[in-house]
Amino acid sequence: VLLVESGGGLAQAGGSLRLSCAASRSIDSFDVMEWYRQSPGMQRELVASRNNGGSIYYTDSVRGRFTISRDSAKNTVHLQMNSLKPEDTAVYYCHASDGPKTRPYWGRGTQVNVSS
């Protein structure tokens, strides 16, 4: 399974970016698809998650600003990021799982830089 992120780049504080994660198989077949991010010197953190049942989770720092969505026809998951802040600067990774105790799938990441 391949996951390929795109849409990263440079944005000003208050601006928006839309990340995409294209999967090499049907995204409806995954148990969960998620976005993580990692800043230099920091642990990778879960940003947003959507499971196959439709349940959605956001970490507190992005709730109300970021939206995770999916386009099953294109096997793509998106992360719409609005009202960006400098602290959102990180490499953003797409993650997919077939369920607990199964091998996770990761993309290579896309860099997001937010200037103040």
C-alpha cells in the first residue's frame, strides 16, 4: 500500500492550506485514516483521525480550524487547514491502518511552513 501526501508549502499566519493523501487502494477498506505531524525535536503527534464508521477526532490545538474529509471515488483523504498558526509548522504524515495489531501504513510526509 502506498500513501502519497501533497499540498504542503508555505503559508502566512491566518492563511489556509489543503493537504491530500492519495492511497493505492480503496480508502474504504482501511479501518482508519489519520493525519499526524512532527516538528523538529518533537514527537510525532496525531492531528486528525477518521475511522470507517465515520467517527472523527481532532487534537485540541487544531479543533475548529482543521477538517478531515475523504473522497472515496479518488481514494484520497484531505486535511483542510484554516487559520494557520506558526506552531502548525511541521511535516504532515498520512497514516492508514487495517485495525489494531496490523501493520500501519505511512506516507513520506509533506512539509508545511507557516510564517508569522
